[in-house]
Amino acid sequence: MSVTLTQEQRAAIEARGQIIVPASAGSGKTTVLIERLMRHILDDQIPLSSILAMTYTDAAANEMKKRLAKQLQSRLQEADDEQTRAYIRKQLSLLPDANISTIHSFCLSIVKKYYYVTDLTPKQVETILDPSLLAIYEQEACEEVLHE
């Protein structure tokens, strides 16, 4: 990678386990996350299907997928053995369905998948709330929490 990283960015990339990367816009969060993902995928051989990466916006999630695809393509070109190339191609094929999304999208996917555990019907799960109704529910939830 040709980008110059700060000491904090390097530490975040090299950290083991789950991490949260809080930083302001334009500070290199996506670069750090892509490098972490690449290390997990290639060095640790963790398949993309076993990774969850969350962002705040759909645009950021799409950018992460785009950059990850670019990095994987680059490593595919550099790979010198067929086993590595096959593994990287497999990861590229998993990318469109990878759990790289907003927390809202990820939670919605869980609710849709396991709706039968709740009192919801498949039809209710497929319907996204109207923004005005959502605002009412959010207000009621906040009031209930504050009341307790």
C-alpha cells in the first residue's frame, strides 16, 4: 500500500479482535478498514462470508466494497500460485453479498431472515416504515426509556 499511515492507523490495522474506528470524515477510516479486511482475508484466511463490517452510510459501505474489490483484484494480479489466485477469486465472488453495510441494513437483514422468532409476519418485515411513522415510534421509544 502506497499510502502513508499514522501510528494510530497502523495500530488499528494490526490490532487483533473486534475494533471500533472512531474518527472524523477524511481521516482515513476507510483506508484502515480496507487494510484490516485485507489482512483478515489474505493473511488470516478468514473468508469474506465470515466478516461483518459496518459503516454509517450506504455510500460509505459501497465505497468500502469498491475499494476492497480493487485491492483484491490487485492482489490477484500479484499472486504467484494458483491456490492463492483461486482463494482470491472466491473472495471476489463473495463480495456482492458481503456483510459490509450500515448497522440499519444489517439489522434489517437479520429481522428479515429470522422474522419467525418475532411476532412479525413476512409482509411486515418486507415493509420499510414511512419516515413520519418512524419518527413517531422513535419518539415513543425515547419517552418510554426516559420514563423507566
